[in-house]
Amino acid sequence: MIRAAGRTWATGLCLVAALCMAGCVSTPAGHAERLHRRALRRPVLERDQRIADLTKAIELRPDDALAYGNRGNEYLLKGDHDRAFADLTKAIDLKPDYAGAYSNRGVAYGRKGDHDRAIADFTKAIELEPDFAEAYFNRGFAYGKKGDHDRAIAEFTKAIELKPDFAEAYFDRGVAYGRKGDHDRAIADYTKVIELEPDFARAWVRGQDLQRPSLAPREWVSAEREAGASRAGIRRGQ
């Protein structure tokens, strides 16, 4: 799930702004901070411009793990998984306790079909940040892709415990229940999704299918579902 900037980074940005307004001489590090800040303030549709700002920030301060992490996230959302993987790995090298980078690199592994390495990265993210609901969600999604629906349900349940309004976690748990043949629990989860997000069309469709057994189940493990999982699982703006 996309999160706002962390307290430490935000405080640093405010300090830079205050110093510059006071008439200080601009430094490469200060300019890098401003570029990083500008990138995250740009509209999400301006992805190429966001990447360009982060690239300039990295050129000015090549040891900035958060800039690599955020550029990796932008590449991930753009679908450039190789560049995302490279940036997120660099972010981890620079900042080994960077839970968000581990989780997002796990998403990159998952999109490349390497679910075992994805699970390893999600597990590391959880070790570093035990209340990281999105990492539990991502690990559950990976277990589901491996066909381990019991573990997937356990992971989605933990994500929901940590974040009770996590609609995507309810939805994917409903999918896992459905694949186990537990349609009552699946429908209950889809119903909860609709309560949380009335416009969540996929939950309406899936719930209706389960309540009409004469119809063949819809095969909706499609690009739309992959995009939905990505929106829920990627952490941006560290």
C-alpha cells in the first residue's frame, strides 16, 4: 500500500527548506533533497518526470537509499521490473534495514514469476517491520500464486488484523476461500469489501458468481487483478 513519507525524511526536508529560506548557500545535498521532494509532489501520472527528478537527486547524492527506493517504486509502477529490481537492490545495499525496499523488491520478483524469492523478501520486510500489513498481504498473494491457499489465508488474515480497512486483503482472502470451496466465507469477505469500498466492482462480480452455482466460475486472474494487487502492495514515498 502506498504510504506517505516517513517522519525522519520529512523532518529533513522541512529543515532544508527552512535553511534555504533563511538565505543559506545551496549545496548539492540540499538540491538533491528539493528534487526528491518535488518528485514525490508531482501528480502520479507524471511518472517520467518523477523518475527524472529522482535520477537528478541520485546524481547529486549517490548514497541516498530513499531516492533509489522511490525511483525503484516508480519503475515498478511503470512496469519496468528490471530497473525496479536494480534500484531496490541498490537501496537495500545502502540501507539494509529498508523494509519498504525489501517488500517492493519482492513484488518485482513476484511479477517475474520468482515467488520463492518474493516470499523471502516479504519475510525480511516483516522481520524488520512486524506491523507491515502490506508485506503480509504481498506474502499471502505469493503463497496464493504457489497454490498454498491455507498460508495465503493466514497472511491475509494477519494483514487485516493490522489494518482492518484493508479491502484488497479481504478480497484476496475471499478468493483463497473460494478456491478451497468455502463459498460462505468467500462471500462474507466480498461483502466486507463492498462495505469498505462500494465501487469495488470485482467483489460484486465474484460474489454474484458464487451465489449462482449454475454459472461457470469466472476466470478473473487477469491483468486487472494483478494491477489491483500491485496498488495494494507497493509502498511509495518513503
